[in-house]
Amino acid sequence: MSMTQYVAWEHRGILDIGVGSISQIGAHFKTMGARRIGIITDQGLVNAGVVDMVKEVIEVQGAPVVAGVYDNIGQDAKSLIINECLRWCGENGVEGLLAVGGGSVLDTVKGIKIMLGFGVRNIAEIMRATVGIHTGLVVQPLTFPHIAVPTTAGTGAESSPGAVILVEEEGLKGNIMHPHLPAQVAVLDPQVTVSLPPRLTAETGCDALSHCIEAFFARNANSLSDAFAIHAIKLIKKYLPIAVQDGKNLEARMQMLIASNIGMQAYSKANGSAPIHNFAHAIGPKLNIPHGLANAVLMSHVLSVLFPLYLPRIQEFAEAFGVKTDGQTPEQTYGFVIAAVEDFKKQLGIPAVFPYKLTPEDKEDLRFRVKTDIAGFRFPLPVEVVDIILDLSFSK
């Protein structure tokens, strides 16, 4: 970071971190004045008993009242589901939003929160999916009580000022940004993550790693974002394989929740739209590929192609990722880093490529999606480079 670089670092909300931190949810809602709360989640977490665990902790304290559980959230935060969930909240007299889930659940609740703040009933009214970001939002507080309990260590969406939403009519993902979107309280309790299967643990962990890579190599990276990104990279390299192999290891789960959270903070504060997510946002909705898996497959392919972007800082990244650089030139280090990321993916069970063969029509559509995604605006890529990365990422 240059001594003349301007940085405004702001984190809104409280982080409750540690085993048993879900026990503080009721007290936080009472402080915010919420007497009736709605739990928004997905059916998998209901079936796994995670929702009952959280609900029982709240109910044993006597307040607030759990007005109901909405569990219709799917793979993405979808515009029509967000609208439906807002209606459900109104019908049940919900005075506080409790998001229990992964990135899709957390972003769904952020969509509800911003609609409540701006008095709209249709999320499409405050976003433009093809552009990816709505620039007309007036910065005003979003005060509706909102607590997030992430059940995956990947998106860091509990502390992100953005919400990635799939507009179903268009089949495109868009991004709403607002400084008050993060939860007023984010509860990082590893107990709620132990039921996450190894495959999803690996994929969501790679999503967190991609945030760190994008933050560290972003054009607006700064000393604070670097500190968060580098430490998160170290945590992910050490603890993600442990969490994949032994899902009940609370230390590994805890450290991954922390890595996910600070990785997203680094990404947000560095305006981290260096490439990886622009491809994941394009490929995921079109081919119904989960977001974490998309980033996991793409990481090494994007790294291998965008040499000019990564070379200047590759040795610092290598050190954080545990790659020895003694006596090596940056160019030599670069090759070892690519190999180390590929080995890491293999260790986690991540496939080398997507098991699809792209048609010329597919490729043309993906070019458009990559170029128009918000994550590609700050670092636009030539069509030829997009094609090379797509070719490397799919079966021949």
C-alpha cells in the first residue's frame, strides 16, 4: 500500500465468535427490540437438525418468540423466492430476521432486509441483473433487526455489503450493494457447521480462498485488506483439509469460519473484483453448478492464464500458501504456486475441470455473462483471454 493511498475501513455489526455463541442470539434480538423472529433457512439444514438446535437455544430463554421457519431457499438466492419470503414474513408478523445457512440463505435475507428498508415488494425494483449492480440506492440505514448464523465457511456473506441474487426470468446473477446490508450480529459458531458433508466443506472453503486471492491481487489492495487476506489464506491452507477429513473437528471448523469472514472483509475492502468470481457467476446459473464448486475448479485456471496480474505479488502469496520461494525467481515461483493450488484442489477432491463440453453457443453466452458480471467490471478481460480460461476449465 502506498503511503498516499486513501483507505476507508468500516465494519458494521458485531461478530460473536466461538463454540456456543448461538446462545447469545435471543439476547441480541431483545436488545434490538425484536419480539417475534422468523428463521430463514433451507430444508437440508432442517433435516440435519441444525435449525432445531438454534431454535431450541432461543426458545429455552423464553424470548423472543420464533414466529416460524421458512425453509424454501435453494442453491441460489432467487428473486422470486425472496419476494415470497418477504410476504411470509409479513403474514407471520416477523420483527426480526434470523438467517441460518450458507451464502444463498444469507443473501436471501439481505434481499428481504433491503426491500423492507426501501419499502418495495419486488427485489427486481432495486436491481438491474444484466449490469450486476444498482447504483441508485440512497445510503440510508437498514435498521430491521437481522442476525446471521453461517453454516458454511465459504461466502463470508454475513459481513458482506453485497447480496448476489439470481433473477430467474433472466437466468443472470446480479449484485446489490449497500453499506448496511451486513447482519447487525454475525454468529460464528462451529457447532452449526459440523454436519456439512466433506464435498460441500471443500467447495465452500475454496470459495473463501478465491475471495482471498481476489482481495490480495486486487488493484485496490491495501495494508489492512492484505493482513486479513494473508492470514485467511494461511488458515484455509492449514485447516480446510482437516475440516474435510474430520467434520467434527471444532477447531478446524472454527478457524474456517474465521477465515471465511475475514476473507470476505478483505475482498470487500479491496474492491476485490479481480477475476475468478466473474467466471463463477457466469458458469453457475447457466450450467446449474454450485457457486463454491465453480470457484474451486476455476481458481488454478485463472491463475495460470493471467500472468501479468499475479506475477508482481506471487512470492508473497506463495509464502502465505506455504510454497517455498528460497532462491527462486518470481517466474519460477509462479509455476510452483500453480502446481500447489492444483495439488490442494486434488487433496480436497475438487475435479480438475467441469465435466461438460461447451458448444459454440455456450461459449458465446458465457463470454457475455463474464463480461457483464460486476466482478469483471473493475478488471475487464479481452475475449481471447476469456476463451482460453473457458477452454482450460471444461472437458474437451
